[in-house]
Amino acid sequence: MIFIDYRDTRPIYEQVTERFKMLILRGVLCPDEKIPSVRNLAVDLSINPNTIQRAYSELERQGYIYTVKGKGNFVSGDKELFRKYREEIFAGLRSICKAAFEAGITEEEIIQSIKGENAND
Amino acid sequence: MIFIDYRDTRPIYEQVTERFKMLILRGVLCPDEKIPSVRNLAVDLSINPNTIQRAYSELERQGYIYTVKGKGNFVSGDKELFRKYREEIFAGLRSICKAAFEAGITEEEIIQSIKGENAND
DNA sequence: ATAACTGTATTAACACTATTAGTACACTTA
DNA sequence: TAAGTGTACTAATAGTGTTAATACAGTTAT
């Protein structure tokens, strides 16, 4: 369910965070479902528990999971998650469009490049 | 002409590289125009010459400038620069659109969010 | 030729971050 | 009570970004 890409330049804890976010947003993990314990996942991925701990802390901070001490970490049922994540995406989009306009790329060119991009979904 | 934003999390050499790329792409700096010497710019920005050296090496590697030993660094006249940079932008755009589609955002929503975004240009 | 400017290369040091390692404490469940 | 859970802390290691100091080589102007 979770994996690490060692060719990826991003830190491991960030990859783990991103991966869980995706699984939750896409509904693969359901609200109140238990996710692997810090120690278990660390063994599975052959990395240090602290790294998983950091990823889980981040997920909790962003509202994707909640923690019950002594029991484990569970998927949040927060309906706002989708809206928040969409906002992140749109912010990134605005940022790259700004760069595009600065480079003289027109709105039409951008839209053209996007159209037909969603064939793989 | 060049400045450093210390609130920016990106490394200084990357900011300098990006800044020169923009000045060249937008035609502020013309082909064969001399850019500041490594030592001069380092003093201007109050940073180490090695950091500028790194930025210039990267700019040369990407074809934005060329170096004449003992004389200085000069803006390249490569016409392909624009095409290459546009490709970078479009690649970034594809990447973020992929994330958007994975989050269930539709093509129409993306296009709507882009339209009217170019008011500041 | 000399001085003053250029780029280039090398080595060392420092700070910060990502990660590992080990340990300890507290809570829950069987 | 034992085994599993999250949490907290400190230390060590590796990599990166940056600074610092120095040296070498080519160019230009005098």
C-alpha cells in the first residue's frame, strides 16, 4: 500500500505523507479505518520508526488522520479535506500559470496543452 | 537587477539562476551582453563568490550564457532557449494536472481557474 | 612587463536537514 | 501482567548549501 521511491529526491517522510493523503482522498482508506502502526510500517519499509512518526505527525497536523494513544492512528472523516486539497492544487496551478505568462505563454496555449491530457484517467 | 529573497526556501544559487533566466527570456538582457563578474555580483549581493559561480555554471550548462576565460560571462544568443523553457513550463503544467485529475478535479474546473488569471500581465 | 581585472579549481569549515539508533515513558487491550 | 500502541528525547551520521581562503590562468590597459 505504501512504498518508497529512492530515486525520488523528496525526503521519505514527505513521500509517505503524500502517499497516505492520496489513499485517503481517493477513498482507498475510509474514515475511522486504522492505518499501520508506526513500528509496523517502519519494519515493512525497512526504515526508522521516527521517519514514519514524522509523516504521521504531519498527516495529523493537516487533519488527514487522528491519533488515539495506545490504540493507533485512524483515518479522519473530515469532509473539508477534499476542499483543502483542491485549494492546494489550484494554488500550484496559479503559481505555474504565473510563470507561464511571464515567459510569454498565452492563456490559449495553456488551455490547449491541458485539453486531452486527462486520457489516462 | 538581481536580488535575493531570504524568505524564499530555495537555495540562493537557484534564485540567481532563475532570475537570470527570466531576464534573458524576457529580453532584458540581450545576446552577447556581458553580465556581472562573479566577484562583482558576489559583493553586490553580499554573498560568497562560490555561490554565484555555481549559479553561472548552471546557466552555462543550460545554455543561457557562455563564458570567456579572463573576459567574463555573456548572454547566449541561442534561439532554442525560449522553446526549451516553454517545454519546462508545460512539463510542470502536465505534472500538476495529473495530480489534479487524481484528486478528482475536472478539466473544466482547471480551465475555469486559469481563465482571468492573467489580469496582472 | 605589470597591474588589475576576469574565470576556474580546490580544500576546509560551518549550519541545517533528513535519517538512523537507542531508550524511556504512558496508555490500551487481551 | 504482557504485548502492542503512540510520544518524547538525545546522540550520531550523511548530505547539501554556503562561506572562507587560496591558488592558478587568461585578458586588458597602461
